[in-house]
Amino acid sequence: QVQLKESGPGLVKPSQTLSLTCTVSGGSITTSRYYFMWIRQAPGKGLEWMGAITYDARTYYRPSLKSHISISRDTSKNEFSLHLSSVTPEDTAVYYCARASWNVGNYEYDYWGQGTQVTVSS
């Protein structure tokens, strides 16, 4: 059974960098064909895909976030991380990590973390 768990600070000040880590157990982040995603949900809004890092370390980012997002990984710890710089209160959301595969033009998600609340406030 694959499990994903987000960790990181729950409160970040405006203009600072938000950093979250997703620790994966029960499966390797280098397993072929999988994408490891960051997704968020702001209050009252739908899920927003932020970006991904693949099993072979390629990264993909939402165009609107590209100037201040990066996703990295540490294969020795089987974890991947999100870094979002210059945050504003609009970045307040529940942040999720998830695993997916690409199938016939769509991502198919099979495992999600439980989500972690991040509030951007001074």
C-alpha cells in the first residue's frame, strides 16, 4: 500500500517561501511511469494542479506559477518537495501531494496525501 504524507509549516509570512515535503512509503518515487504531483485547494475553490516531478526527475509546472514554483526530490529519502516563493495570502490553501500515471491523455491519480493546511499571513 502506497502512502503519501505532506509535512511543513502551517503558517508562512507574505513574501516568504513556502516549502512542503511529501514523504512516500510503500513505493519508490523512481518507479517507472509515475508522476508525483502537488495540488492545492484554496478556501471555496476547486482543486488546482500546481506541478509535478516524474519518476525520472522531469518537472512540469502550471504556467501561471512557473515564475515562483519549483519541485525537487530526494531519492535517498523517497520524498519530493514543493517550493513556492514570494507567497501572498492568495496562496492560503490545503496542499496535497499525490501520485498519478499518464494514460490516454489524462492523469490517473491512485494515491493522495491527507493534505496540509498552509496559511499565508503576517
